[in-house]
Amino acid sequence: MEKTPGRQLEGIMRKSGVNDQGEFEDEYLYAIRRRDWPQRYNKTLVTVLV
């Protein structure tokens, strides 16, 4: 996920879920800023929802 162009790490939710072995896992949250979207993606292929 972090190698996707334009995505930036927004935060980490510590111990937010439990895996199949019953262990807690962290969740990493990534986002693309709205102002960066048009520069990185073809406008004819995607729709930005408001």
C-alpha cells in the first residue's frame, strides 16, 4: 500500500483488530489528498465523490 503513488501514512491504529491466531494487530491508515489526486490519476477513469 505504501508504494502506491500519492498515498501517505495518516496514522496507525494500535491493536485495532485480532488475527486468526487471537493476536492483536495494528492497522495502518493511508490516504491521498484531494489536491494531489488530479496530478496522479487519469480523470477519465475515476470519479471523486464529494
